[in-house]
Amino acid sequence: MQSKLFNWFKFSSPATFYPLAGSIARFSWLITLALLAVGLYMSFFVAPTDYKQGEGYRIIFIHVPASWMSMFTYLVMAFWSILGLMYNTRLSSMMTQALAPTGAMFAFVSLWTGAFWGKPMWGTWWVWDARITSELILLFLYLGYIALHGAIDDKRRADKAGAILILVGVVNIPIIYYSVEWWNTLHQGATIKMNDKSTMDETMKITMLIMTFGCWAYTIAIAMQRVRNIILEREHGAQWVRELIGEKA
Amino acid sequence: MKARHQRLSLIVIGLAILGLATYLVLNALEGNLSYFFSPSQVHNGEAPKDHVFRLGGMVEKGSVKRAEGDLTVNFVVTDNNKTMAVAYTGILPDLFEEGQGVIAQGKLNADNVFIADEVLAKHDENYMPPEVAAAMQAGKEAAAK
């Protein structure tokens, strides 16, 4: 074990992770600002008008990254949940807890912007088709996790209960992703395909990817900041936290 | 076996069972999760009779007829196999046009015409600037000649 070049387990301790999270957060904020500035400028001024939808299609530059992030964040939470259950590490559970509000926000943004796009394009704000309904369930899973975790006073038990809820909900992710292929839905199929040529103009695609990486960096930055607060809150009895707070007070 | 391996196998088995259960449920629900029926399915009698359902397909080129004086529109929905006549009174969404996907909600009348009380446009997954769309259209017409 110890012959490894780099000992990852060193950072599974909240005390050593706390300063590292701080530097990751600062670095990620810089990337977020840069990418979102470029991405938003391209979204509004560089990307060409769509041949059918006109300017209204530009909402995809926030809708699609938000939807992707809402699904991806959930997978990352499931990853930390498995680590938490397996190794009983406190930090894994703290990471799950730190990601949840951001995932919920992205799920909400995805549904909200989708409704704004749906009204002029489809002619309706909302329909109960498979894609949209499963995304709504994802939002409820996030909210359910936050509520469950908050409702249990013993944080170690809350971590376990939350991790199990997250793992049960993970079946929803492939359902969201493949819903447009498995069933007839009002929602259109995937434009960006993993193993096929995507059906989108290059500039539009690049803009969307820049926005996606921007949202990605944002998620890392905000989750790292949040995990620092969670560490301080939950480790408040520890010597190093007292020293840290004592220094600043 | 270490305790953490035991826990990991428990998680893996749990997820596998959960995945299998979900698969079976989705398999059983199959058709019920579809948002609409295609004209072929309606012709095969898969759509409910005397009952509201949704019909989806493409608006056939040259089939849209607007009535004089009111908002009634008649058009034909096709899936390139079977077709279905639709009548609708009301305001159509912006993206509604011939050759474009559409989903109508309503029921069949005695003459086998689908009387819609809601029409939604179904967008496809293609995004491109108008110049490209025009060039592609021109290319298609040249190829057809």
C-alpha cells in the first residue's frame, strides 16, 4: 500500500482536505469566470441564428449544460456515497452533502428553462412525457436527500440514510438519458451523440461545450467552498478547527 | 474478506437487484410510457377507441388546409407508412409547418378523422444556421432532379 507514489488516503482526512479544498475552489472560480464570460458572449453574439427556431433556441446554451450537470452531479454523489458506505470515511459523506444543493439547482434550472423554451416552440409549458417527468423525479431525489439528511440529528446516521437514498435513485439517471430513445416523447432526441455524428452547427456546439465546462468548474468551486463549511461545522470539536477559529477571532 | 469488501459486495448486489427490478417494471410498462401513438399504431388498433389519446407524426407536405372565416385547420399526419386526417380549431404553435413533427391530442370521430383539441409542435434534434439549411435544401432539390 505505502509503496504508492502518492497517498490518496492522506486527503480523506477532513483536516488535510480543508486547505486543499480552499485552493481548488479559488482555482475553479477563476476558470468558471473565464469560461462563462466567453461562453455567454458566444451564446448571445457569436453563435448563428437557428434556421427554424430563430433566436429562441439560444436557451439551450443554459438548458443543456444545466441538464447534463444535474445528471452528472448525481452520479458523482452516488460515487461518494459508495465510498462513504464502503470505507466509512466522513469526508465522502461530506462531499455528497456538499454537492446536493448544486445538483438540485441545476435540475431546477433545466426544468425552468425547458418550460420557457417549450411554450413558444412546442406550444406548452409542461407535458408529462418520459424525459421531462424523469427529470422532475431527479429534482425530487435531490430535495428528498437534502430533507432526509437534514431531518436526522446524528450526522453519521444521516450520512448512511442519505447514501442509501442516493444509490436507490441512481436507476433514474439512465432512464432520463435514454427516455427519448426508449419511448415516444415530445422532447426531441439527443443532439450531441456519444458514438455518432452530432446534428448541430460547429459554432453552436463549441459554445455549448464551453458553457458546459463553465458549469462544471462552477460546480467544483461551489462544492469545495460548501464542503469547507461542512467540515468546520461537523468537526467543530476538533483541536485543529478550534485553533483555526481562534486564530481568526 | 475484509469488512469493507463485504460492504462493497452488499452495495453491488443491492444495485444489481434494484437495476433488475427497474428493468422488469419498465418492460412491463413498455407502451404505457409512450407519449403518443403513430398513425400505423392507430391503424393497427393499438390506440384506445372512444377515448382521448395523442397522435404523433409528420405533417404531410401540401396537406394543410385552412378554413375560411374561422381558425379550423385540416391536415394529414404521416409516419411515412400510414396517414391520418386531423382537424383542429385553435392557434397553432410557431414551429407548426408542413414536413415538421407534430403531436395532437384528441379522439377519432365516426369518419375516422382525428378531432384534435390540442396541437403541439415536436422539434427535431437539428440545429443549424439558415444559410446551411438553405444550402442543404438546394442540394436536396438538385439531387432530386
